[in-house]
Amino acid sequence: MSDWWTYTLSDLLMFSKPTYFRLFALLNEAVWPAHLVALLTGLALVAAIVRGAGKAGRLAAALLALCWIWVAWTYHAQRYAGINLAAPYFAMGFALQTVLLCWLATRRRAPAIASWRGPLGGLAFALVLAALLVYPLFAVFDGRGWQQAEVFGIAPDPTVAATLGMLLLWRAPWFLWIVPLLWCAVSGATLMELRSPQAWALPAAGLLALAAMLVARLRMRPLPRQHRHTSSIG
């Protein structure tokens, strides 16, 4: 029996960097002009953030659910599965996140969107804008050309980045964070092994969003009764 514990991620990858990013060129060519719909979806998310009403929160959750299931099928199941044996499991994870987002969009209490003008909202808004505007530029900066650009609603990483921003604005329950954060780890590790300059981007976004959410929850936590009594006396 081989010593399986001596293997590293690079030993398990079955593809090279050119092969990995060529998937996005093939994907972009196959689904065009779905990019126009993805752009409108991204603009609708921005409008929902600015508006911040209950109906806008439902709309944003529903639109993100559509993006997640689209990526699950067109990217993970139909294309990434051709070079990565784990891709069907990734597709199931994205499908699970779709179900959770649909639950958020349809539950009795609409998901409220926090103000984007504060520090937490500003970070969340920046994540959404980065997913829409910055992620496609990574392909150009890396010398791969626009054909291999990763677009929100089409490719997984920018879709996850925008979702992290919306989860912050929603103050979303913890179980809605699991799949996006797991994908941050998986994508970051894969891109690091491929020596891609953008490997840091999604893990950094996940860590920033998680840290901001934890800080916000700690600030919202009520003081212990004894501490409140002491404070009122002072």
C-alpha cells in the first residue's frame, strides 16, 4: 500500500494552470450572451444594497440562488468535472447553497439589508463591487486575455465573493456561511498549487468577511446582567 499521507495537493491535481483557466474560455464561449444577464443580476444586487428594503433583500437572495445553481450545473457538473474528480461534490455543495438562499428568500421574515454606509456595510459593498468589476481583470493582469475572464454569475469565485458581501449585509445565520467559506479554502489552495497570482484573493475575502461578521456579532451581544448593573451604578 502506498503511503497516502505523504501526498500533497500538487500530487492530487490532475490538470495544469493553462488547462484550468482554459475552462473559463470554453465556458464563456458556450454560455454567451448569458454574461449580459449576469451583469444585470449584479446591477440588481447593487440596487438592492442601496435600497435596503425587505423586498430588495428577497430579490437579492433569489438572484444569488439562481447564480449558485447556474454555476453548479454549467461549470462544476458540465466542465470542471472533466478535469477534477471532486467537481461533482462541489456541484452538490453549490446546489445546497442554492437551497439555503431560496429558504432565505422565501421565509416569512424578509432578509433585511444593513446600511452600506458604515464600516461593515462598506466592506460588504466593496466585496460585491470587487466581484463584479475586479475579478474579470485578473485574467488580463495574468496575461490570459479577456476570453478567460471569471465573471460573476458565470464563474464560481466572483459569485462566492459577491455572496460573502451579501451575507455580511444580511447578518446571515451561520449555516449560510459554510459552503462559501469552504469554497474560499478549496479555490485558494488550488490556485496556490497552480502558482496563480490571484490565489490570495478569495481566501482573503473570506477571512475579512468572517472576521467582520464575528466582530459585529460580538458588538451586538448583550452585556451580562452583573456587568450592566455595575455600569449603571458607575
